[in-house]
Amino acid sequence: MPYSHLRDQSLNDRLFRYVANYTYDWESWHDPVGKLVWVNHAVERITGFTTQQCLQMSDYPLPIAAPEDRRAIAEMLAAAIAGESQNDREFQIVTRQGERRWMAASWQPIYDDHGDHLGFRTSVRDITERQQLREQLKLYSEHLEQLVQERTTRIAQLEKHRAQMEKMAALGELAAGVAHEVNNPLAGIRNAFTLIRESLPEDHEHQELLGLVDAEIERVASIIHQMYQLYRRSPQQTVLVRLPKVIDNVATLLEPIAARHGVRLDLEKARKPIEVLLSEGELKQVLFNVIRNAIQASKPGTSVRVRLHSTRSWVGIVVRDWGSGISAIDRPHIFEPFYSTKGQLKEGMGLGLSVTRNLVQAMGGGIELASIPGKGTVFAIRIPRDLNG
């Protein structure tokens, strides 16, 4: 057909259809009440539905739209019937083959040369690839955000660790100074006590207590030695320790403190011997620190309960008080050196639990706490039965 002939006004309709049918996007024309008048062949390539099938749909294009988007499409058609226009409205379709694809629709009203409303035209573009790229970008963005959060958390952990190391360095310096100052008078106390003990007969009624005092002086001397290298702990000699006996000895030492606070010590009497192979001095120090803290935190008239449980490989020691508890603010810092909830150094310098945790971890064990403000605190210590195993 000659091109000059195509330009004839009588062929305008055919020319329109040629151009529209070879348009890549899905194009359609609706009359003023929204009924489909014409749709191009791209609809079949995109949706799988033929032009004839579309023209036979009483509520086109709702059957093609995804169920969750049909309401939005109905609102779009109502806006178009009202003479409104819009660009790039996104929605999903379900193709005749059951595949979901993303579309972007634009529409605008159509008027003839006299201004009469002829309906509206819609143009729908397949944006599935664009949506997939958008989803991938979203995933990449979320992954990047996660990496940033992990990096930020890691930096915060490193900062916390640095602050902890600074406290440890200060504690080590203080410990070395204290050890140096205490060592000489301790030697004098030990010598004087040895003379006193040797002056008493072996059958004296207090010989057992004197033996306990002697053992504690030895333990203090051992602690002083350890303070020189508090964070460079050297291996301690392990012995077979009867745990209930150690607890009884520690309780005997703490009885004066418990009496002063009006607190009763409730010790579990083991049904069978519980023995562990570890450093007796370190174990005593751990128990002394934890039970003393429980006594100091308790209210007069209450008790501190010490319970034991064991397996073939592990021993658990649970110390419970019914005191004021530990607040949620203090709980994360309770094992930090120099951190104390007792105030004004009245009861300590905030070193006991820090040293306790270090000793327990050096034994290959762990220590945890659970606390409810106003109702008390539970410290749970878990240590291996054989430090060398």
C-alpha cells in the first residue's frame, strides 16, 4: 500500500491500529464508562490472554490482575472514568500460565476535536525485571545494613574490651602495690602465730581452730603471691578436695560476718561425698567472695542458702540470698573490676567478683547470676571435677 494512500483521512483508523498493534507496551482503549473498546496484540505476549479473550471479559482487566491488587485496579478504572490521569501505577498480574509479573500502568482521558469525551487510554509496561533488581537492591541494602550493625557492635565490644583492659591494668598495678605492702606484716603475723601455736599443747581445745587459722594465713600468703601476677595467672597445685568440707570451713570463717548482719547460713548436707581435683586455695577464695557478698546483700533475719549438685564431670554450687537484688543497670557491670554496688567502699573495692570470675574461668568453669530487685540474687558456679582433665 503506497505511503501517500496511508495518509488519506479515510485510513486514519487503520493507521492507528497498525501503529498501536506494533507498540511494545500493552495498550488499550476504554469507552467513557470503562468498557474495553480495543486492546493491542502486546497483551497476549505479556499476559497470555488473546485480544479476543480480553474483549469478552465483562470486567477487564480485573481477571488478569493478581487477587490482592484487584481492588486497586478497580479504583484505578474509577479514577480514569472520572477523567483523571496517572503515571506509573504499579501492580501485579497473573498470566494465563499462572506466572506472576509486575506491571506499571499509565492512563489518560481521550477527547475528539470537538472536546467530546471518548473514554480513556491505558498503557501498561512490564517492569518485572526492574522490580527484581529493586528487590535485589533491597536485599543488598539490608545485608549492608546488617554488616554495618555487626561492625558497629564489634567496635562497641572492642571499646568495652579496651576499657576493661585499662581497668585490669590499673587493678594489676594496685594489686602489685598492695601485695608489696601486705607481704611484710603478713610474714610477721605468721611468725608470731607460729610461736603462739607451738606454745600450746597438741590436745588444746582450740587446736582445730588454730589449724584453720594457720591454713587461712597460708591462703592469704598464696593470694598475695598471686596478686603480683593477677592477670598472668600461674598454674596452681591441684589436690583432691572434699567440697562440703571446704564449704564448712568457709562458713566458719564467715560466721562472724553473718552474725553481724543477722543472717543465717543454710548449708546443704551432701548425701554422698563430692570431691573435686583443683586448687583448694582458689576454690576457698571463690566461695568466700560469693557467700560474703550474699551475706552483705541480705536483710537481717533472712538466710543465705548454699546448695550443691554434681555430675560425673561437673560440680555446681548455687548461692542464693533474699536481699535487695541487683538492678538491671548494675547487672551487666557486676563482674567488672572496681565496680561496686555497695557505695563509698564501705564493704569493698569492687574487686571480689572480678577476681572470682577470673579464678572460676581459669578453672575451666563459669559463673552466672540471676537477680530480681527486691527479691534476691542467685549465683551459680560451675566447675570441672578435674582441673587437669
